[in-house]
Amino acid sequence: MKEGGEMIEFSKSYDEFSGRYQEAAKYGENLLPLSIAESNAVCPKFVQDIIIETLNKKPLEYARPSNNLYEIISQKNKYKNVKLGKQNIAFDLSALSLLVHAIKVFTDREDGIIVFTPVYFRFFELIKMNNRILYECQLKETENKGYVIDFDELEKIMSKSEVKLLLICNPHNPVGQIWDFPTLKKISLLAESYGLQIVSDEIHSDLAFLSSKFTSFMKLSDTAIIIDSPTKSFNTQALKIGYAISKDATRITLIENEVNKSGTGNPSLLAMQAMKSVYGSEGELWLKDYKKIIRFNIEYLENTIKKMMPDFSMYYPEASFLVWVDTKSQEKLIKFLKNLEMDNGVLVSNGCKFLDPKGTHFRINCGVDSMLFMKSCGIMVKAYNQVD
Ligand SMILES: Cc1ncc(COP(=O)(O)O)c(C=O)c1O
């Protein structure tokens, strides 16, 4: 049995080109990087095998998605009962590049785009960098229902004539909330009545802890663009690939035109080979194992917070490996992060980066091996105790 689970192996070293390592090195020596949404899980063995076989036996030539790959996506559980063909799926090198294409297709310069905040920072960075206007609809934190959408506020923003697009993150990064069916239905009806385009980034959905809770926006809308990729769930970010799906083939053609205009071309042969293999039965087993490890780490963090850092609290996510921790005080957060970033410390993300309305949160990545994670929790307790 491999460390942490049956199928998952973790790396103890960093590559010279590792983004996580380079990010942590900016802050200090030997920091454990738990800020970027990536794991130290090694590429699944069955993916390695297919890559090695390809490298050994085939030329690394230009590649195109095969009919088989389109079919594999359309057969995924989350799209069951939706009839999808080749004309409904567009590929590119990443989820975010597809997001930018969608922004360009469905909005003009100075148009407004709504996001629910706090949110993955690349969303609003890309909106602003592409000269669109960011409209924040702040999520409301409740006692027992987690984070909810403020529909009065949402409708107020939607009614502005310059607002053209709503960008959803489901499951939501950083809070880990899965938007349930009634919530999505309400969003869908509102968007339809104000003529807004929906783009739903569902890249964390294969990591839903209760897969039955997740509903793809695809099921609710004939026009929404869904963005997805296997790279987050299987920690294969280096194999750049992403895809956009919609029931509306015309919209997908418009996205494909943007992909063509950008000149990037199709994802690589290796990325498509990897995607084909992770979307099979071995991938399902791998995910099951990975979720077990993630949940162990999240529970460990929850216990550590309860017992050793009682001034803090956290929201137990419904999906994925990102946990949103509330320090309850802006001053405490700054002091805590400063202590945590000392040499041999841990790097987490300040919630401000995600437009945290309270300014008291940080986001921590629980998707790494449990030994490393437990060590990090010990370092966090030390940093907490040093906050005066
Ligand atoms: C919600 C969300 N979308 C997109 C991405 C990035 O995906 P890609 O690397 O395929 O652009 C991330 C990465 O953390 C993410 O959390």
C-alpha cells in the first residue's frame, strides 16, 4: 500500500519549475506551500503508464480530440440525460483560457460581469485585465446552511443594463460550497429574465464529497457555458487541457473561433491521452482514494482548530481540498500569517486575495499527503500561540 491510500503516491521533492515551490520561495526558506490549489500527489500510475507507452512507441505529433474523447465526456455521470455531441464541446489548453474566450464572445469592453465573492482571484483579475467591469455579489454566511446567495442583491446587479454575464464557480473556490439545485434554478430563471449569459466553472466538481449533491448547470440551461478540466482533480496541471460544453452548439462554435484566433491549437497528445485514462474506472478509484485523504486532512484541521486554535473557525467544504478558515479578526490574521511565514513555516493564502468581505479569512490547501498536512497543522498551532 502506498503512503496515504491504495493508489496515491506523494512526492517529497520539488522540481525547479514547480509553481508551488517558486511561490513559497518568494516568502522564505523551506516554507511548506499550502497556498496554490495543487497537490504533491504524483501523477497517477495508470496515467504514467499511458504516457510512457506513448513516448516509447509513438511520435509526439500534432493531435486532435478523437470521437472517442468527445464520447467519454458526454458519458460522464454529471451530464447524464443531456444529449451532447462533438458540436457541444470545445477544447483548449486550460479552463481559464476558455473562461477568457467566453468573456470575449459574450461581452464587450466596459460590459459588467458578476461574480460571487469571495472568489478565486483569477476570475476578477481576468475580468479586469480584459477591460470588463467587475460586479461583486457578496455571499452571505449563515449559521447552518453554509454560504448562501443574496438574491435581492443579485437581482439588483443583474438589472443594470451594462451587466451581461454571470460567472459561477461550482463548487465554489474558496468556500467549498456546492450550489444546490434550487439555488441554481433560481439563478437560471433570474439570468434568463435579465438576458444574462451564464458561465459555470465546474473544475472542482469531480471532487464533490457527495457526488449526488452536485448538479451541473448544463442540466438547467440550454445556453450556459460549462467549463471543466480533469487537471485539478487528478493533479495533472502540467498536462494543460480544458474544455467548454454547452447544449447550444452555436455558442460552442463561437468559443472555438476564439480558440482558433488565439493560435494555441489543440491540447497535446499527452494531455488528451491522460484525460482519456483518468475519465475511466481507474480514475474513479483514484479519486475515491484522494477524497479519503482530503477528508482525513480536513477533519484533522477541524479538530486542530477546535482543540488548539479555538479563536478560529472553519467551514467544512462540500467538495475539493480548499478550506476557508476564519480568524475572526483582521489584526489577528495579519499577525498569524506573519508568524506562519517564518522560515520552515507554512504558506497559506490571505483571504484578501479572494476579495474576502470580512478580511479575516485565509485559505488553506488540504490536498497534500497527510504527514505533510499534520506537520503543517503543528506549525499553525505554534504560529497561533505566538499571536499576542
Ligand atoms: C475554480 C478554478 N478554475 C480554474 C482554475 C485553473 O484551471 P486551469 O489551470 O485549467 O486554467 C482553478 C485553479 O485553481 C480554479 O480553482
